[in-house]
Amino acid sequence: MRTKTLSVAMAFLLFALGSFTISAQDAATKEVATMATAPVSYQVSTENSSLGWVGKKVTGQHNGNIKITSGDIRMADHHDVSGKFEIDMTSISVTDLEGDMAAKLAGHLSSDDFFAVEKYPTATFELKGMSHLKAEAAEGEEMAPNHEVTGDLTIKGVTNEITFPAYIEHSANSFKAQAKFMIDRTKWGLQYGSGSFIKGLGDKMIYDDIEFELSLSANSAP
């Protein structure tokens, strides 16, 4: 009888230990899953981020920079990403010219002919999502785009959705992105010098595409 009692007790103990192990494993699995999908917030480092622009015309091109003044990114998992960035349109600069010529062109770009910065001092980009791309580096390219980014770009009060490729790397502590993309400026009402709307411009025509080069650095929010 004693042996039978011991056997029953041992069986119960083994069952209890087995149940505890399974429960512990389940808890660990749930904890890992929670960690993987826990929301992470990043704040843009404005001093380490930049937005360059290139505008082309029949007789050549000009380029410069615009400051990113603030931004945040929120990531719950790789498919649940959002964020918003503010761009100071009053900071438009020209880097391929010097002195009065650079100031004159920057002033023209700031005027109502182009960005009307007095009325619309801020442009925004609202990040709506990103998806994986197969990274294939072009010759001489160090960082091939590995994501496709989608968001709403607002300029002069007009909002259009844009999608472009980008190289992105992120961890629990940082988020970095590099991207080159183009927009058709006329979709935001920037029609000055556009051959699509004005005929007979000859060598004074300005092409509709504006090229941008983005370098973004962000750190996890405290």
C-alpha cells in the first residue's frame, strides 16, 4: 500500500512539474512576442539629419538644402510604422551659387512663384508605412534601398501620397534612413516655368521634377 501511495505521489509530482515547465515556456514565448511587438518611439536628430534638393532647367540646374525641424517615428512591428516630420520651408538655401546670386535665387524660391513660404512656412511628411525590398546594390553604391516607404507629403497646403525606395536600419535605440526620390512639383501647385502648363518658354523652361536626397537620423525617445 505504501509503495502504491508513493507511486501515485510521484506521478502527481511529475505531472505538476511538467505543467509548470509548459507554463514557464508559454510565458517566455509570450514575453518574447511582446518584446518583438512592443512599440518603440524615435525622435529625429535635426542636427544629424538633412534634406537636399536639386532643380533642373533647360540650361542647367541648381541645388541646395532645406532644414528638418522636428520629427518622430513610432514602430510597433515592421508592418506597423507611423511618424511625422516637419520641414522649415523658410530655410531654403542654395549651395551651387554664392553671395547675392545665391540669396536672389533663394528669395525667388521662397516667393509666391514657388513655395510661398510667408504663407506656408512649414511642409510636412506623414509616414504611413514601409515594406521590405530585396536589396540589390548598384555599381559603386554602398547602401542599396531595402525598404519602400509610403507617406503623405504636404507642400503649400496640398497633400499627395508618395512612395519611394530607401535604405533603412533600426534597432531598439536608433533609426536611420537614406533615400533619393523625385516629385512632380506641379502636383503641389508649383507651376512656375513649367512647360506642361506654359508654352513657348524655350530655354527658360524649368523641369517639373524636383530631386530630393534625405539623410535621417533618429534616437529612441526617453
